[in-house]
Amino acid sequence: MKKEKNRNDELKWFLQVSLIAFILSIIFSFISNGAVSILPVLPAIIVLIIVIVIGIIFDIVGVAITVVDEENFHAKATKKIKGAKTTIRLIKNSAKVSNICADVIGDICGVLSGAISAGIAMKLMQNTNISIDLQFIISAIVASLTIGGKALGKGFARRHSTEIVWILGRIVSKFTRENKQIKS
């Protein structure tokens, strides 16, 4: 009976996260690709860098939430410090939080950065007389920045997991009701 419930919960989560990913992909793709298509090359590169950084930041959060020690936040919750209960709830759901941050948002940023880099390459090739296909070079640069940034970020996330998750908890608590806590 319990195994069946776990399978149903996993299927429900699969459907929810897939729907979330689908909706976010459409929204982010529409915004970023629409913006990039009308922007000159330099601002388009800035949008690309922002997308890469967002992907790295969410990967850092995804790692931090899986390695943080929940005990660090119980004293804060006991003292009714705003954000502590939300932080504990996030940690208790770390698999789902990590999945949304690192996989859903992180992967969407990866796909978007690829699409944006292709658009930038096309603009550069149209605006210059360069005969080589820049898309391969720009894609390789984007991939190396993303992978390198995430590699650095993982160590940072492990070392600073308590601070990262505390910031996340306080941000999320602003959008949730947390039993009328007084302190901040």
C-alpha cells in the first residue's frame, strides 16, 4: 500500500514538474528570444550572460538545499525569526526544491542560452564578413562558462549552504504566510 502511494506521489510530482517546466520554458523563451531578436548584438550578449548567471545561481541553490543541515534553523524557528519555518519546510522538501532550481530552471537557462547564442551568432555573421560559422565557437564559449560556473558554484554551495538556504527561506517566506512571526 505504501509503495503504491509513493509511486502515485512520484507520478504526481513528475506531472507537476513537467507542467511547470513547460510553462516556464514558454515564458522564458518568449521573453528572451523576443528580446534578443530586436536587440543589437551587445545588449543581446548581456541578456545571454544574465541567463547563464541565473542558471548558475539556481544550480547553486539546488546544491545548497540538498547539503544544508536542518538543525541550523531550529533555534531560529524556536525564536520565531521570520523565514525560519519556511526554511525548514524547504529543507524537508529539498529533493523537490533542488529539482525545480537545478533541473527545471537550470536546464531551461541552458536551453535558452543555446538559443540566444545561436541568435547572436546569426546577427554577428549577418553584420560582418566573417565566413566561419560562429555558432560553434559561441556555443562552446557558452557551454564552458556554464559548466565552469556550475563547477565553481557547487563548491561554493557546499561551503555556504546555511547562508544560501537562509536567504532562500527568507525570500520565499515573503510570499507565504508564516504564522505571524514578529522578528526579522
